[in-house]
Amino acid sequence: MAERVPSDDHQAAEQALATAVDARDAVGAESALDRLAEYPAGRQQGTKLIAEAILAARDGDEKRAIFDFLGPALIARMHFVSGTDGRFAQAMMRTSWPDETAARLLAASDLVPGDAGLAYQYVRFLARLDRPEKIVRFIGHRNEVFGDPANLLTLPAGTKLTDEQRDAVRAYVETIDPDTPKAMRILAVRWLMNHGLWEAARSAAKRLGVKGSAFRATGMILDLIEAAPGADGRPEPFGGAVDVYLRRAPDSKGLVLLFGGVGDGNLLTLSLVDRYLAALGLSSLMMRDNHRMVFMQGVRSLAPDRDGTIDRLRAIIDDLGVERLYTLSTSGGGFGAMTYGLMLKAARCLCFSPVSRIAGVAEHDPRTPLIRERLERQIPPEEWDIIDWIGRTEHRMPISLYYGRDRAVDRFHAERLAGQPHIDLVPVDSGGKGSALLAVAAQRDLGDVIARSFGLESALSA
């Protein structure tokens, strides 16, 4: 049985590896990894220690030295565990050499082509770098790993899969036993939810014992599905796209543009929101931020850049005969909801825990450093801040902004907008559950909040 608490010898091996990394001692690192491999509970500790070393290295030369030390052979020895070691990917992105890092991860994966964990880390890294074509090719060429639906299940939510692969994953989920480790059970339920299979997700959650109290945000959404209004239909791929979904309501009272978060982080919550929109008689167009650039580079399937995306959205709005346009999102998607709402002259905007400034905020917002660096390189400074957008835009759009008063990052992005015209700041207690949206939904007030924020005459009681 695997140890639950590392022994003194185990901790000594971890310290030996950390010391070897600091000293760039390859022989010492190999020896420490051999010792760590004897402790099943710590098989991923090697990557975590190296991740911490990179994150702690503030000097560029020091980071470069550690990066050079991590050759493919050593990376291949790190005992990756699929889906468990996000700190390593974060650390590698902070090396500031993303293309070289991707090549090094691929080389390590080539050394052990059957290692699902290494393959997963490479795909995850490519997803954050916005390399969809490389992901598709890699998955197609690695049948020894991705021929197993259990490994497909762990891939990032926005990864493009074939119909055959999706069917294989769904069938695999039905075979998962309730005694399966918790991480796999939650992955299974999240996968079904990410693909809009709400009834299947609810059934799997009950069978596998996935509850809100145990699984935080994902479980909360499952709990809230029970209280959410029913919806006639759900968003379907728009024109065959994989990053845009349309749902048309009969006798629609307006269209809501829903903006996904960076890395599809809030697609599950937006799918929950859409049930309320349908009950309010509103159509929806949900968009993914596949560029990982808070929509500042547009939507891939609509146009090659942001200006082209705005033109295409105007055409879609005209074709649908939309009389009132609204925008809505959470987190990083909130920046897109506000900026696109201003550009498209939306009637109103509703955001939960949105980002209000997208660059130059490392001391206030530690999230996604690579994305901030890309934005600073590719987007002019005058487009970094919502305050600047409001100042130079003639259109005045009421914005309702809900944020967690108990979350420092939420307060930073929200309270700096205090006093801005037409912005209504609403603090809520998030309870440590993440987005303010889930906190509002947990109070069974989401329908009324949407109705009031959009100025609809009849509110919906959740």
C-alpha cells in the first residue's frame, strides 16, 4: 500500500533532488529520482521540486541554467502522473522559452512514447501556447497512449477530438467503478459536463458519489443543475465550429454573447447560465477563447483577428434579427464581454469576477504569467485596461459587476473601477468556491440577477 505520509527517508530523497537541481548536479538528480521511485506516494515529487526551483529563480540567467539542466532524458525520468502536476507546466511556461520548452517536452515524450503522463503534459503545454494543429497531429500519432479512452479523458476541455474518440470516452465513463480513485471520478463527470451531456453527468455523479461538498466548483454546478430551470435545447456548434455555439430561443427577447474564460475555465458555469437565459426567453452565442488571449485576437472560427471577428459578429447579429444585444461572462472572459460589448454597442453587460486589466498586474494577479507576457508583446498598452476602453468609447453600456469581497484578486479588478460611469459594483461572499457566479447561483438568485442586470421586465425566480 502506498504511503500517505512521506517517511524521513522519502523527505531526504526529495531534499537531495532539490539540492541536485540547485547545483545542476545531473548524477545527484538521477540518484535522488531512483530513491523517490521507491515511494509510490511521491512519484510526482521530482517535477514539483523542479517546478518550485524554476518559480523561485528570479534572475533570468538562473532560470536559463535550470532550464538547460532539464534535458529530455532527465525530464523523462520525472515520473509524471497524468492530470496531477499543474505546477510543472506553470513552471516550464515561466522559462520564457516556450517553443524550446515544447520541443524539449516532445523529445522527452519520444524517449518513453508509452508514458501517458508525459504525453498529457506535452498536450497541455501546447494548449496553453495555442497550438491546436500540433495537438491533433500528436494525438493522432500516439495511439499507444491515446488509443486508451482513459487517457483521452484527461485532456484539456478544448482539445479537439474526433466523433469516434468522443464516443469511446463516453462509453468508458459508463464503465468506471464507484471505487475508482476520486480524481478519476471527478474527471469523468467534468468531461460529460464539458460536452454538454448534463443528464449523463448527473447520472454519473450519483453513481460515482460525486457531491458538491466534496468536489467544490464542479460539484456545486451539479447540485445547482437540480435547481436550474429546464431548457428547450442547448447550444449547438455554429456552422460546424468547435469554438462557437448558438442556441436560438423562440420569440427571442434578445441575444446574449457568452465569453469563455482562458483555457475554457468557465464553460461549465456558462452552460449553467444558459439554462437561465433560455428560461428568460433569450438566445445565446457562446464563444471559446482558443487563442488564450482574452479575445483580443478574436475567435478563431469566425475570423483571423479581432477586427474581423467584430465584423463577423455584426453580420451574425443582423442575420438573426437581434434587436437587443447583451454580453456576459466570468473571469478572463469578462474582459472580452466588456470590450466586445462596447465595440458592438450592447444594451447591457453582466460580469462575475472579471479581469479589468490584462497586463502589467503581476503583483496583483499571479495567474497565467505566459498569457500576460504574450499580451504585453502583442497588444498595445492603450488596450490593456477597461478604464481606457470606456474613456475613448462613445457608447455607454451599463455594466453590472459581481465580485468576491473575500478574494483579493477579485477586489483588485473590481474596486479599481469604482466611480466609473455606468458600472455597478456588487460585492458577494464567494466562500472560497471561486467565481462570484457560483456564489450567486448557490443563493438561488441567479435568474433574478440576470433579469435585473439586463433590465428585463419580468424576473425569473430560480
